[in-house]
Amino acid sequence: MRFIPFVLVLLFCCLARNAQSQCEALIVEDKVIDGTHVLRTINQTLVVRGNYTYSMELRSNSKGITAKLFSKAGVEFNQDDEIIFMDDNGMRRSYRFVGMGEMEREGGTPVYHNILQLDLAAIQWFANSGINVLYIKNNISNQMRKFTINESRQSEFKQLAACFNQRLDKEKVNDVELVDNEIKVEPSVKQEAKPDSPSSTGNPSRTASNPSNDQEVDELRRELRDVKEKLRQEIAAEKTKAEQIKSVLQEEVALSKENAANQKKKYADEVVEARQKATAEIEASRQQLAEQVKEARDRAASELEKITLDVAEARQRANEAIQEAQLASAKEVAAAREKAAEEIRAVKEKLDLAKLEYADEVASARENSAAELQRIREETAGLVTQARTQAKDEKQRTVEEVVSSKKTASEQILQTKEEAAQEIGQIREQAALEKERLAFELAEARRRVAEEKALLQERSVSEIADIKENAAREKEASALEVANARKRAAEEVAEARQQTATEKALAKEEAEKAHQSSAEEVAAVREKAALTIKEIGEQEAAKVAEARSKAEEERTKVAEEVAAARERAAAEVTRIQEELKKAIAEAQKKKEEVQQASAEEVISAKQRAQEEIEKARTMASAKVEEANKNAATAKEEYASSVANAQNTAENRIKEIQQEAAAAVTAARAKEAEIKNMTAEEIVAAREKATAELTRLREATAQEIGQAREQAERVKQESANQIAEARRNAAENVAQTKKEEAEAVRQARENSANERQRLASEVAQAKERAAQEVGAINEQAANEVKTTREKVAKEKESLALQALQAREEAALTIAKAKETAAQEVAVTQRQAAEAVAKAKADAETRQAELIQQVKMSEEKSRTEIANARAAAKEEVETARREAAERKNQYAQEAEAARKLSLEEINTVKKEASEAIYQAKQEAVKQITKVKEDTAEQIAAERAKGEEVKKAVAEQIAADKRKADDARTQAQEEQRRLNELQEQARQAEERLRQLKAEAEKKNND
């Protein structure tokens, strides 16, 4: 127990030293200059996509804590652009670029970099939180891009920030504290609550006239906002749930694929390991057998045993060649499977990057759309507020005589401007939504093409792996066939040599027997020489004649046998040559058949590859043609939309101008009419009022016309923007389809070429195997022919030797008989005396020799039989053991291969079923979410329509009130006209009275 604190301290020190060593690798500059801590880290990569990357390094210098961001083949960093970081809790913080930004080229690729202003709080936030999303906001074009950071790079960036924070001396830092850089985002409330602001301020006259209705409308709007917020939260929750389910299913499918690939590799490794163990055991048994063969060869005393040992060695070599071929095949299969698994993992990583890029593009499109909608709604609200302010200012500037007319005109102007502003806002919102939809379609098209490309690459990799595996098996089969052919040839040669050795032994035995019989005959003659002279004289004459006749007969017989042996040898050689020709012809025929089959397979593979290439090119050209057609259609629609928008705008502007001119003409006519109806006393006042009314009406008509013209121009501009966006989207989709079709075509062509190349290699391997088999068969046939010719020659030579020995024995016998007959007379006495002794000695010596020969023959026969039996038994035992081991290893390898194949097929089936079920579940979830979203959107739209309808009814009521007021003003104008008419009649009556009075005065 007393050592526990010491162990803990030691462990803590080791961990601290490890962390310090890791931080040392991340810090590239650490020094103090003029009381300022200068610290700089390495360039840490944050985002990696297919063709662009974003990285960042942290710095501390006299300018404070900053970060240098690098964009390789990405977007450009401008001054005052923003980088928004978001952590796991959804907190967002914004930081701005303080430099002008620079651009360099690295291997022909543009690299943009700029300085980002940070502070100590940012470094501590980076070190303690996981930054998972990066936003790049361009404040010039008001565009925002989203980039998701994967988990490994999140941990690397967190460690980098932690090391920077740990090494940084806080008291020696010029910290530029940033304020108000935290962003609190509630996108659902902002996107839906702002359109209500124009409607809530859409009619000031109603607001001023009916506060109770305004209160009810405000309550309804608040309730509507609450309901919308609740629905949006539910929709967001369902979408999040669906995304999580989809992500989990995708991860499970990817995991199952990876497990299947690992299982395949595991089985292949097990097969290789089993074959290596079998090879090791075979090597051990081969060494043991080699030692036994060496010992047996040392013990062997005859040529037959050596031949048997050569046969055993040839079979052992053939077995070794078979095992080596099987091991090489297993290694090739394992390497092909491992390569296929690596390529599938690479394709999966590319597909994950494409999906991540698609999600970032969708999020960027949503962010840009939300920002655009917010800006449009703010501008719409500003226009409505400005129009109302102008209307209030104009109301205050009116005089008492034209209050009613100005009020009506200002309300009309206000209403027109509000309608125009709302219509402009709606058009801009529709344009932004259309842009968002087109961005979604483009991202979806890229995602589908990426998935199709990944699926095609995965299928191509699997097919290539299968082809390579089949090629390895073909090579193994060819190697086995070559080894078996060599084994058969060795056995045939060994049998021929064994047969030759056997025939040689027989011939030697016949020659020895002939010599022995000749020696016996000579001994018999010499024994008979001891007879009496008379008997010898009588018998020798007959014997000489008989010997000579026998010698002559023997010569004739030997000559005949020699001729027959030579004829048999010639016939045997002819037969062997015929068999050799047949064997060579059969081998050549088999070789030609294999070459023909290989050529047909190569031609078939080339045709299939050409068909696949043509098919891929046809599909690519069809896709390109379809994309061009869609682009042309989009261009035509764009041109027609622009022309229609321009025509509509021009016609509407003409109508507005005509209406304005008509209003001005009517105002001027009314002014002239009023001028003609006024009396002299009120001419000045009425002319002034009429001029004021006319000016007001003209200004009102002109403002209304200008507002309508502006609305029509905005409509035209929005229609042009929508058409332009559609055209650009169609062109982008067409270009993307072209590029992806070209990529798919290239991938299919490469796959077809690879399959053709592998088929050619298989055919070449088969052809080489056939050539090797043919060469081995031909070599074996030549060796058999040579051996058989040698055997025939040996037979002929041995036959000639036997016949020559017999002839020599016959001559020796005849000569001995003649010599004995001639010496009989001279040596009669000596022979008679020596007969008994010679006879006794001869009999004794003959018995001894016979006994010795018998004993020697029996001993040699016993030794030869024992040696042959032992060698045969050892060979049979070794052959039987090798065959049993070979069968056992073959059965084990076949069982392992079948088990591996069954498990692989099971895993494939389960993976395909899981993928199919995952796709079905994902489609169902997505369909359900779409249906729920559509229902909720329809409900929201219905509620919006109800609100619009209520607002329209209120506006109609206000219009009716305005019409009543206008009617009342017309009635008052009519009464004023009647009063004017009465005043005119009174003036006329007054003039008549004056005229009568003057006439009376004159009279």
C-alpha cells in the first residue's frame, strides 16, 4: 500500500511527459520579444474535400491572438468576411478577417490566406469545446458556406488549441477582446415571423379606426406564430430523428460491409496459414523421407533400388511443386481479396466525403436562402414603413380646403406602395426559394451521381477481384497439371529404366548359364578323356564329327537368332518411333486446341470489353445529349421567360402610363370645368383650390404610376433573375451530368480493359501451361523413346553376347575334343594313371564348387529379395503416407474453402438484405417525413390563406369606407355645385334687377 502514491506520481509524470512531447510536435515557434510572447503552431487541416482543403494555424504576436487561415483551391478570403465556428452545443461565434488577403500558387493550385482576429476567450473555447461545423460568410455577396468537420480532425484541432492555450503566457499577450461575437440563432422563428410584419402594418387607417380588431388580429397572429413555432419544432425533431435513423442505418451497412471484407481476409489468411503449415509439415516429411532415401541409397547395392529411389524423389518433387502452386495460389487470392477490401474502403471514404459535401451544400443553400429571405423581408418592411411615413408627412402638409382629396390620394398612394412592396417582397422571396430549390436539386444530382459512381467502382473492384481470384485458380490448376505431367513422365521413365535393368539382369543370367553349361561340357569331355585309348579312339572320331556338326548347327542357329534379334530390335525401334510420333502429334494437337481455346477466350473477352465500352460510351453520349437538350430547353425557357417578362412589364408600364395620363387629363378637364363654373367674386379662391386639387391629383397619379412602374420593373427583374438562376442551374446540372457521365464511362472502360487484360493473362497462362505440358510430354516421349531404344540395343547386344558365348563354347568344345583325340595316343599311359586321381580330385573340386555356387546363389538371392522387399515396402509406405497426407490436406483445404465460401455468401446475403431493408426503411421514413411536412405546410398555408382572407376582408371594408367617404365628398361637391348654381342664378337675377333699375332710372 505504501507504494501506491509513488506509482500514481510516476504515472502522472509519464502522462505529463507524453502530453508535453505531443505539444512539442505541434508548436513551431515559442519565444519572448520585447515582453510579448510570440507563439505559433503548425498548419492544422480542418476540412478536406475532393479537390479543396481548409487549414489554420494559431498565432500570438504584437497584434494579439490571431489565426492564419489557408484555402487551397477553395473560396477567397476578403477583408471583413466572417468565419463562424459552432460547437457541439450549437453555440456559434463569429470572427472577422482583418487583412486584405493574399494568393499564392502551389503546384498550379491557388492558395488563399488571410489573418483572422481572435482573443483569449476564443482559444479557451476551442480548447474546451468540440468544434464540429465551420461557416465561411462572404459579406460582399452575402453568401454563406457550411463545412462539417469530421471527428478525427475535431480532436486534432482541440488538442492543437489545448497545447496553444497551455504554452501561452497570459500576462505577455496583447489581448484584443472581442464583444458581441456570439450568435444566437433561431432560424425557424426568423424565417416565419418576419413576413407577418408587413401584414400587421399593412393598413394604418384600419389600425387607427378599429383598435379592438387590431388587438384580436394581434392575438390571432401570436397564436399563429406559436402554432407555427410548435409545428416547426416538431418537423425539426422528426427530421433530426429521420437523419439519425438514416445515419445509423448507413453506419450499420458500412460496418457490415467492412466486417464482410475483414471476414473474407480472415478466411484467406487462415487458408494461407493452413497451407503454410501443410507446407512446413510436407517439408519436414520431405526432409525425413530424403534422409531415409539417402540411407536406403547408401544401403542399395543394385541399380533397381536406385531407380526406385529416383522414382520416390520424382514423386516427392512433384508433390512439392503441387504444394508450392497451391500456396502461391492461396497467397494470390488473399492478396486480391485484401486489395479489393482496401479499394472498397477507399470507395466508401469517397462516398462519405461526397455525402458530407452534399450535406454542407444543402446547409449552405438553406443558410443563404434564410439570409436572403430575412434581407428581403427587412427591405419590404422598410419600404412599407417609409411609405407610411411619407403618407403621414403628406397628410400634415394639406390645407383645410383639400383635406378630403389629399387624404384619399395619400391613402391610395400608401395602399399602392404597400401592395407594391408586398408584391416585391413576395417575388423576391419566391426567387430566393427558387434559388434554394435549384441548389438542392444540384446538390441532389451530385449526390446521386457520386453514389452511382461509388457503386460502379465497388462493383468493378469486386468483379476485378473475382477475375484475379479465378486467374489465380487457373494458374494453380495449370501448375498442378504441369506437376502431374512431370510426375507421370518421371514414373514412365523410371518404369522404362526398371524394365531395362530387369532385362539386363535376365540377359546376364542367361550368359552366366551359358558359360556354366560350356564349362560343364568341357569338364565332362576332360573326364571322358581318361577312358581307354580304344574307347577314346572310337568315340573321339564320332565326337569330333558330332562336335563339328553341332558347332556348325550352333553357328547356323546363332546366325539365325542374331538376324531375328536384329529384326526384332529394328521392329522395336520402328514401333517406338511410331509411338513417339503419335505422342508428339497428340501433344501438338492438344497444344493447338488449348491455343485455339485461349485465342477464342481472348477474342470473346475483347468483344465483351468492346461491347461494354460501346455501351458505356452510348450511355455517356445519351446522358450528355440529354444534358445538352435540358440545357438548351432551359436556355429557351430562360429566353422566353425574359421576353415574356419584358413584354408584360412593357405592356403594364404602358397601361400605367395611359392610366396616369388619363387621370391627369381628367383632372385638367375638371379644373377647366370648375374654372368655367366659378363667378367673378370667387374666381381667385376657386382657381387656387382647383389648381391645388389638380396638382395634387397629378402628383398622386404620377406617384401611383411610378410605384406601379417600379413594381413591374421589380417583377421583370425578379423574373429575369429566376430565369437566369434556372438557366445557370440547368447548365450546372448539365455540366455535372456530362462530367459524371464521362467519369462513369471512363470507369466502365477501365473496368472492361482490366477484365480484358486479366482474360488475356488467363489465356496466356493457359497457353504457357499447355506449352509446358506439351514440352514435358514431348520430353517424356523422347526419354521413353531413348530408353526403349537403349533397351532394344541392350537386348540385341546381350543376345549377341549370349550367342557369341555359345559359339565360343561350341568351338572350345570341338577344339577340346579334337585335341583330346590327338593326344590320346601320346598320353594314354599318363591318362590311365592319372584318371583315378583326376577323377577323385575333379569330383571333390566339383562338389566344392557346386556347393559354393549354391551357397552364394542362395545368399545373393536372399539378400536381393530382402533388399527388394524392404525397398518396396518403404516406397509403398512413403507413397501411401504421402497420398494420405495429400488427400487429408486437400480435404481440409476444400472444407475450409467451402466453409469460407458459405460464410462469405451468407455475409453477402445478410449484407444485401440489410442494405435493402435499410433503403426501404429510409425511403419509408423520408416519404413519411415528406408527407408530414407537406401536410403541415398545407395546414400552414391554409392558415395563412385564412389570415390573408381576413386581412383582405378588412381591407375591403376599409375600401368600402373609403368609397363611402368618396361618395360623401362627391355629394358635398354636388351640393357645392348646386350652391354655386344658385349663386350664379342669384347673380344673374341681380344683374337683371340692376339692369331694370338702371332702365327705370334712365326712363
